[in-house]
Amino acid sequence: MTPRGFITFLLQEDLYYPHPLVQDLLWASLHKVLEPILLHWPGKKLREKAMFTAIQHIHYEDENTRYICIGPVNKVLNMLCCWAEDPHSEAFKLHLPRIYDYLWLAEDGMKMQGYNGSQLWDTAFAVQAIISTNLIEEYGPMLRKAHEYMKASQVLEDCPGDLNFWYRHISKGAWPFSTADHGWPISDCTAEGLKAVLSLSRIPSEMVGEPLDAMRLYDAVNVILSLQNEDGGFATYELTRSYQWLELINPAETFGDIVIDYPYVECTSAAIQALVSFKKLYSGHRSEEIENCVTKAVKFIEKIQAPDGSCLASSIFRKSLNRYGSWGVCFTYAAWFGIKGLVAAGKTFKNSSSIRKACDFLLSRQLSSGGWGESYLSCQNKVKFFPLNFSFSFLVKSWMI
């Protein structure tokens, strides 16, 4: 058995996205036919130009994320490219200390995280949760520290240069998933960050510190508004700006639906909630744009609900309108976000058939223990709800309450 065949044999359980035939034919053609041409003149000139452009984009990404990169996959690939360019380069040396942002030691060995952390995301939700308990005085010192972290983590500038040339979206005013060093703007992280600082602004400053400057709030709103797609939905890092058929050349065998950025119910709901909260405190700032944005976002959520009301879809770009949540497990998680977004926009059980159908779904999935549970198989399958094979529920599934 060849090394390639042996690896394929060992990793069948990890083969989430098998290469389609068209991709195998494409890679084989590039390797057997095009590669020899590009190694000799005049093809070599074209190859050198392409490699120069690629390494420039790699350096741009590295410099604008302080050599963390958007995630661990391109972190490793970018670092290897910098080494191949020059093993003694400053770029490669700057990569090395940031490897540790991703590594952690578990009981069964060294692991590499899927991100450099979730610091901002966790802090924003913790702040909102504590404030909702009416235990503000008891947790005042903690909220003050969290407030300072929220302020320090907001992205204060756009990336330099022509953003269209570098295929980047605006980022000034956004919040990342993790740290300011990472710096990539994300729609729902910006929304949850905005919700958190708005909640903190209602608490006396002597307890939690001075509120965030209004101009920085305006910048956050600007980022959120700029990330809405034509269909009303919100993706993660950028607008959905290409075609679903590009997934045919997705080279990753362990990830699906990654070539373009799809709109998600979770991101769309978070954007609605943040904009509605902002408008209550700053009704004079871009109120008409915010109203139109929320209206379109609500229509998106209602449109992608399953016919039986069981759950809400993460994207309408897939050929077979798969209905599931993408950032948690799974249909239950999506229903939670969908309902919260609709409620924030003024929908109720009485005036919204979407909320009534979603509630019917959740009630039909409640366990005898009173909680909810859903298997990870729902995420893997993407087509139907898979219940847990236990009588008890996990605490997080009681989001539904």
C-alpha cells in the first residue's frame, strides 16, 4: 500500500468531505500537465509572478494579524511559505513565538486549537449573563475588568492599503472572536460585543468604568450594517461574494462549505439584537438604515425556516437547503438564535407563525427530564435532528428556556 493509500485507510473517520471526481481530475491535470510547463520558459515567468503575488498576500495577512493568522491551518501554511522564501527572514522569526497561541497540553498529549481562543466571545456573553441576573453589585469588580477587556479588544483601524486589492472587508469598530492582535472582524462577535458594552453603559461608571465613546459605537454599527448580504442574511468575516459551485474545488478533507462565506441564522440574529439595542439608546443615528437592515434580516430568518417549523437553516446557498445551526449543536442551537432575533425585532408568539412553529419543534424535542439534548450527529448529517441516546440533558441545551 502506498503512503497516500495507507493514510487514507487510517483516516476514513476523519474524511468529512471526500474529494469529488472533478477535483481529482483537476489536481492530476495540474500536476502532470501544467506543472512541467510552468517549470520552463515562458511558463516559468508566469509562475514566478503568481508566486510573488501569493507571498505578498501571505505577508499582508501575517502582518495584519500579528502573525497569528485567521486560524491554525493557514498559520502553519503561511509560516512554511515564509520559511521556503527565506529560512532566516524576519517574517519566519516572527511566526515562531505565535505558534504557542494555538498549542495546549491535554492529558493525552499536545493539541492545536481551532482558533487562538474565544476570549472576546466568552467575555461578551459572560457580561450579558451576569447583568441579566441583577447581581451587578456583587460582580462589579469583575464587570469592570471585563469592560476594560472589551474596550481593549475592539479593532480601531481598517487594514492598510486598498482593501479591494487585498480582498478584505472594513474592520474599524469590529470585535474579533478572540483578541485584538487577531483582528479579523466578525459579524456576530461585533454584535455580541456591542450588546455587552451597551449593557455596561447603563450601569453607573463608578462601578464598571466609563462607557465606550459614542464614536466607537458608531463604528461598530457601521461594520454590522456593511456586512448584510442582499438576501438580508449575515455571514461571518465578509459578504458572500462568490458562488457555491466553488466548493467543488475545496481541497480540505476535514471541512465542508468553507470556500465562500455563507449567511447564518446565528450571525443574522445577533446583528438584529445588537442593532435593536443600539437604536433604543441612540435613536438618532442612522435609524432608517438600521430599520431597513432589521426588516431584511427578519425576512431572511423567516424564509429559511424549515417547512415543518422544526429548525432554522444556516444558509440558503446550498443546493438542498439544509436546515441546521452551524456554530453549535445544532438544530436546537439555531432555533434559539432564530427566536431571539425575531423577538428582538418585535415579533411575538401571537403575531409570528415562525415563532409558533419553532416553539412547537422545541416542545416536541423536550426530554422527560425537562431539558433538551441533541447529538453531534445532527451537525455531521445536516439534514435531520438526532436526539441524544440518554434520558438526561446537557445544561447548555436548556438555552431553550
